[in-house]
Amino acid sequence: MQEVKLVWCPVYKAASTNWMYNLLYLAGRSLEEVEATKARHPHQPNDAAREVAPAVSYSRVLEVAGEQGAIGLLIVRHPFERLVSAFRDKLEQCHGPTNCTLQNNWWAGV
């Protein structure tokens, strides 16, 4: 497998979770290995991605970004779309048990 220098800056609520899992595939992991990694890190895509893309120092990021053939990736999203997505994820959806009640499982304007 050919090594590619990739510098990625995650912008949350702009496909960051999807790309954290894509890093596993880009690192050559099979579907079964990706699913096992997801199972080890449920609801923690940052930790899953760190298995193949460990955190590095800022100076190392600059060094890699300056190398010949390095690829920089930054995915952006319209700010209003990010706001609506965050609202729907954090406030509109029930995050409780299967029988959601307004009093216990949704954020209420208290």
C-alpha cells in the first residue's frame, strides 16, 4: 500500500465522524476490522481514528504539510446548516430510552 501524507483538520458537524471512520479504510483496514474498531470505541469516532492516525505535535503537522505531495483536507459547511444540525442532534432528538418523555429525555426550555 502506498503511503500518503494527509493533514486533516476536523470541523465538527461537517462530516467529521464519517471521515474519522474513513481514515480506517484509507489505512487499509478491512470492513471487519473497521467494524471491530467501531465496536471497541462505541460513540467515540475520535478514539477509533486515533488507532490509525495518532495525535502529533503542531510542529510535526507543519512538517508533514510542507512535504512534497502532502494532501490537506478541510471540509466546511454553511454555518446555518451546522447550527440546524447541532440543534437536531442535541436538542430535537430524544437521547433517552425507547419510550421518550418530554420531561425526562428532551432538552426543555427550563
